[in-house]
Amino acid sequence: MQIRFKATALIVLLSLTALSAIPSEDQRLLQNAKSMIFDKKWRDALISLNEVISKYPRSDAYATAIFYKSKCLAETGDSSGALELYQKYLRIDKNGGFKEDAQIAVIDISYKLYSSGGKENLKNILQFLNSETDTIARYYAAFKLSYDKNKEIAKLGVPVLKEIILNEEDTDLRDRAKIALLRIDPSIMKDVEIAAKTGQKMIGFSVYSKTRKMTIINIAVPASLAELLIDSLNDKDFEIDDLKIDGVDAKKLILSKIKQAKTGILTFDTEDLIIKIQID
């Protein structure tokens, strides 16, 4: 009798274990959606995600479904819908596993809509820029604003960029903040060597205007950041994207010369500008 009881108990235990291994319907739908997203079948994924959201609002899968639906909407071109749902995700799952991804997405989509004329979306970026708790989102908002053609808007991120330069230990992060400052206004960093002496090859970059009779850019960065520096040099004083040297695209020519040279000074002369690059 005792042996039979133990055998019966074992069968019951195994049955319960097998049942527990079967995913619930909401989890099955969520996993199906994830598979569709992996294959970039955004609209197919939305079918499963909408079912989770409508049928299982109290499920553990609900907030995750909201996040993935946001991504699908963004990928199918519904930026406004995606933004609304990302914001909803951040409200209902404040410490969720996708928090930082959702914050970055809100900043990216808000900037896209703002740049397309939806000026009211700027407040979404400023919300993160002024956050005292969400460091990654605050940094990202400052970097994003540094690309804005309206320099008054771009300058809103300057205090955060300076905070990164002064306080962060990550060298790459500090260097990117310095490049962002250059992108906003090279005069912020004029006559300042922005990279710590680390023993690596340095690139000094100066631009002298003949008509204005003054140096408009004077900066130094590690060679590894030369391309980022060149890309950042577009402002009212110096538009490198439009500059030609002897009929050749200036950006491509300068970068190729930097790669070829080991040390020394490269000089490029245009109608108005004298560009000097010192390689140490």
C-alpha cells in the first residue's frame, strides 16, 4: 500500500511539473510576437501583442506587450502612436527591464517629430534633460540636442555635456561630450586641448579666416576621434560639408591625409580659409 501511495504521489507530482512547464496563453502570445519581431514581421507581431493587451491587462506580460507594440508601431511608421505607448510603458512599469530602452526611444521619436515641425515634442526631451535620477536618459538628451540646427536649443544641453566632461570616468563618453560641445559651438572649446594626454596620437585642428582675420577654430583631439571632430564642424563660421579644396570634398581629403601622415603639419588653403592640421 505504501509503495502504491508513493507511486501515485510521484505521478501527480510529475503531472503538475509538466503542466507548469506549459506556458499560459498570454505568455504564448508574447513569445510568438517576439519571434515575429526577431524576423522583422512587425504587423504579424502586432496581432499577438494586441491580443495580449486587450485580453490580459492584469498579466505580467501586459507591460512587456506594450513595450514591444511601441517598437512595432515605430518600425511601421506610426511615430506618434509609438511615442504614446512608450510613454505609457514608462508610467505603468517604472522600474521595468526595458526602462532605459523606452526612454531612449521617447527621446529619438520626440526629436524626429520635433524636427518635422512638431515643436510641442521638445518638452519630452527636456523632461529627461532635467531629470535628477535618469542619468543615461539625461546624457542622451544632451547628445541628441547637440545636433539641432537651432543653436539656442542645442545649447540647452551644454550644462549636462560639461557635467559629463568633469565627472565621468569613461574616456570615450567624455570625448563624445567634447565633440558634442564642438558641434554646438566651437568657441566653447576654443584654445583648449580637450583630450587628456594618454600617449596616443593627437590631432590639432585650426581654421583661420582670411576675411575676418581671425582663428575661428582651434582644437585638439585624439586621432581616434578625428572623424567625429571633422563631422562636427558645421556651424555659422565653418560648413565643412559644403567645403571644397581644389575641387575635392574637403572632409574626405582631410581624413585621407590624416590617415596617411604619421606626424607633421598639413596645410590646406582655400579662397577664404587656411586649415592647419598638426599630427603629434
